[in-house]
Amino acid sequence: MVRLASALAASVAATLVIPAVARAEIAVAARPELGLQGGSESFDLAFAIPQASDPTTSYEASSELTYPLNTTLGGVAASVDAGSFAFFGSVHTNLHHPWGKMVDSDFITARTASQSQTIEFSHTESRAELRLWNAELGVGARVAQLSPAVRALVTAGFRYESYAHDVRGASGWQLDQTGSRVSVALPDDTLALTYDTRYRIAFLGVRVDGQLSPNAVFVTEARVLGSWSSHEDDHVLRHKIARSEPYGLGFALSGGPALRVGKSMHLGLSLQLQYLRAVSGSLKQRYYADDPYLDGDQTQLAIPEVDFSFTLLRATLLAFAEARF
């Protein structure tokens, strides 16, 4: 049955899409891009603390780690227009480590039937190094001609994003047993933890593009995103690794103008906003060696799973020079 469906889909594509593309006038565009990205990625986990002495109060510990995504970007993008269809793709990477700090905050929340109180008991900031790259492939099909020079397309495609953080040093405070803040610090060059994330994102959207004037063009697009991602956090100093593979939902908006500066050359700007958040997820943890900060030997100690979520928010402004053929 699967083979029959695949063969039927291929037959339909060969009958409808390929001849339409072959008959169309094909236009190719390619452009280098350079710009800035701002934003952050947050890693959140929470777990209940057993409390037998006071059954009327429940306690929960939680942790939030926020990683900066503020950096410079460079890359290339290309597109092919063929009649009612458009094909597009891009690849980008960062050119510099991010500015801003990685922030690690820990909390305890106490709840009764009528009220709750949350206390932050640890707060540190660290220098983050980042290696990122992303790639995208998509296709669009024209669904409406809004004017002789403006069209609307339905778009669909796949996007892959990779972020690898190395976190070094730390400065901040923790509460001691009396509730007083005690300063904590690590040397700036000490590797404290690594955090690697991989996002596999499918998207469905609507794009409107066309001419504003004989020498100006524009493009806007709105997308709905669905993601499956992997998150791996290695607390190097404590020899503890954590991993989660949550699902997420989100949206993306993009748009920008371009001006013709020659017969086949345009200069322009592209502004992009993307938001993703986990809709379900749990974090699996284990020690791969003894934790030097705890008594006893924790090697291969089983750690209960905890609730996990992430939030990814980034905004990108890119300048480009596009050649059209």
C-alpha cells in the first residue's frame, strides 16, 4: 500500500508539476547575506520535593538556564521561480561568539491551598561561546495573483538549526542555611558546562511578494512551526549529563524590501522573527563519573526524570546583495 501511494504521488508530480515547471520561464536569484541576530534560548526544568512533615504544603525546585544568541551572522540564500512555483533555500553560520551572559537561576516554590511563594536561592552568570549553523529548504505554490505585480503563495519546507554552547567561568551568589547571600565564582577560563541543541523544524506558511515600483520589490511571509528537537546539557564539573527530546510549536514572521541598483542586481534588508516553545518534554539525567561536590560515589547513579521545557526566541536583521538571472 505504501509503495502504491508513493508511486501514485510520483505519477501525479510527473503529470502536473514537472510539465508546468518545464513550460515556465525560470528565474534564478542568489545572494550573500550578512547581519545581526538577537535573542536567547531558555532551558527549564522542575521537580517536586518530597515533604512528609507538613502534608498541607508542597515544595518544588526549578532551574532556568538562559543562553545568549546575540551574534553576527553570515550566509547565502538562493531561489528559483518557475511559473506558479518557487523553490528556495539558505545556509547561515555565526561569525562571532555571542555578547551577553549565560544566566543560571535556581528556585524553590512552596504552595499551600491558598497561596504560594517562590525564592531564588542561586544565581550565577557565565561567559558563553557559541557555534551555530542553520539550513533551510522550501517550496511555494502560487494561490492568488493579488495584482499584476503582486502574488500570494502557500509555502512549506524544512529547517535545521544547530546551537553548541561552551560555558566558561561563573560569578554570582547562593543562599546559605541562614538565608544570607554567599558569593560564588569560577575562573573565567574554566569550562563549566556544554549545551548542545538540534532543532528539526517543519513549516507551513503564506508568502506575499512582488513589486512596489519599477525599482523596488518586497517579500513578506508568516509561518506556523512544528519542531522535534534534542537538548543535551553536560555539567562538566559535576560529571552529570542531561538529555531531552521534546516537541515544540511556534511561529515565524519575515519580510523586507529590496532596491534595484543595476539591470540584474538588488540591495535589500530582511527582518526575521522566530518563536518556539516546548509543548511536552521530560529530562533524563545520569552521572557518568563521581560528582566531586557530593559525598559518596555517584558514578552511574540513576536520577529520576523531571519536567522539561524550552523557549527559543530570536530576531535577525540581514543585509544582502542579490543577483538575478
